[in-house]
Amino acid sequence: MPTMADVARSAGVSVATVSHVLNGTRPVLPHTRQAVLDAVDALGYTPNTLARSLVTSRTRSIGLAVSAISNPYFTEILQGVEAAALEAGYGLLIADPHDDPVHERKVVQLLHERRVDGMIVAPSADPHALVDYLARHSVPTVFLDRVLTGGEGAADGRVGSDNSDGPDQVCAENVEPMNRLVGHLTALGHRRIGLVAGLPGLSTTTERIAGYRRALTSAGLPHDDDLVVSGNSESSGAERATAALLARPEPPTALVTANNAMTIGALRALRRRGLAVPDDIALCCFDDFAWADLFSPRLTAVAQPSREIGAQAVRVLLDRLVTPGRPARTVRLPCAFVHRTSCGCPEEPAGDPGRERDRDEGAGPVPGGLAGKAASSARSTLSEKGTTS
């Protein structure tokens, strides 16, 4: 097995120079660095990671703690994290906290004990023990997807914009994309729009509810708390929540689900009731996924930049490792409105890919069934006032 000394002789440099190139502990001239890398490749030299970590106090590994890894959204985030980490020469240790605060604290401690250089965590709805542990041990950390701040400030879309005292955070915009999604339904004439919201306590849940309410306010509609139910961010919970909405004396004519797992549960509940989308009820979802375009009808959705969220989290963490004393920051990435047909709009013209993003919203033809009756009634009222939606 070739040694570092063999690499040094082949490259015509000292062992110390080889060490600096491989460990990044000191700048090396480009041509010298390339000579070392060529020698490493020619000899098939494999660095001793354990020995290198003893010298540099770094393991070049990142701990990743995200729940529901089987969820396509988090799977794509994982792909973004892995690609960015690999490109930077870092490996991943992955754990699933199961959205349970006690388990979350345990898995983060286990990752820390394995001497990861930093962590990327999607925190639970009650991350107090997690935050205390990370702060006490000064673990470089980026919170992913969910942010620490929430509540009333969510209504203005600036939640988490100032996080100088906490961990770095990377997430998608939530308030305005949900506002646009629900606003599209109000523009189609819907006046009773149900929301299957996520797990209470998560910032994503709080912010998406805020976006839903903002759209209702903009359309001059009241906030009916009976139309907002919790699906607990998972399929079975959403199925039960949707069934409860549909059993109300005045069921909604349109439904919005706040993540892709809950979309599946909502569709199951609709099927059990024998309701067709969009003829009987319109359906839109927050979270796009690979097969959303294959449903019939195709699902109108908000698409989050999941892979870029993961990649950006790695970049922010690496920046933290280089400049540990800088103020923490929150990075929010924009989402895309993906206009398809489950909202009740017509099919796109032949040859159109059917994934038109950020399209200007128009009223379009009114859907039939329950949704159509509600939309037609609303449009008549608006027409009498000399207004079009």
C-alpha cells in the first residue's frame, strides 16, 4: 500500500507539502498541488482518515438528522446535501429523529459523539432540548426546512429573517407561495376552501396557515377555523382530517394540502367518498413530486427547491466552519407555482409540458360539480357588482 512518503517522492515535494495539499492546512502553489494530486492518483494512495483527523481536529464529515427520509421531499433534500458534501470532500452520517423531541436529542448526541465537523438538522416541533445541547457544546449547525421563529410574524412573510442569536437556517418561502396557491382558487370562484395543515408547532405549518389566511383576506373571505384541520404532516392523519372536512354540513368546494404526504391521504379520503377531482372538488397541494404530473387530473402545486435547499445548507455550514464567529443567518429560497389541472383549469394545449411555473393566474372555465356550483354562484355575485375574478 503506497504511503504519503511515496507520494512525496513521486511528486518531488516534501511529506509536509503532501500533508498540506491533502488536509488543506496551508495554501500550496497550483502547479505543486496538481503534482501531488497526480501522484496520489497514479499511486492509488488512500489517505488515513483517522490519522488526518488527529492532525487537523476535523473528520470531514457532516451529521444529517431529518425525519421521514422516505418522504420524497426529504429524499430530494438528502440528494442535494450529499452532492454538495461530496463535492466539498465531506462524508455524511445520517439519522432519523422521527419528529420526536426526545429521540431527536439522542440521535444528535450520537452524531456529535462521532465527531462530525457540523450538523444539518430538520428540527422537531419542540426543539428546546436540541437547541440547548447544540449551544452547550458549540456544535456548528444549520437548521433545515424549519426555522425556530414563528407565530404572529408569519403573517408578513418575514418569519426567521433575523436569527442572529440562533443557528444558521435554510428553508423555502412558505407564506407567499401558499397565498398564491389559495389565491388561485379564490380567483376561480371558490369561497369555502379547506386546508389540511401540517404538524402543529412546526414553522412550516404556522407559515402555510398564515399564507392561507392572507389569501382569504385578500379575497374578502372570512377565516373559518372549521375549514382548517391538522393532518399531522403524514398520510394517514391527512386521510382522517379530509374525511372530517367532507363530513361537515357545508363541505369545502376546494381543498389544499400542506405537503405531499398529506396529498396522498387526502386523495384516499376523496376516493372513499366517491368524489372526483376537480369535478366535485378542486385540489391543490404544497409540495410537488415526481409523479404529480402523472395523476389524472394532474396536480396543481407549489414546488419547493428541495435539492437546492439541501445544497445551500451544506454551503452555509461550510461557511460557518470557516468563519465560526459570524452572526447566524436565515436563507430563504423561492418556490414555484406549477399550474396543472386539479384546480379545475383546462388542459394545456397539445405539446405543452404541463409544468408551467409562475404562470399568471386567470379565472379560466368554472369547474363542475360541488366546486362548479360554488364557483358559479360566486361569479354571479361578483358579476352583479361589476367585478371579474
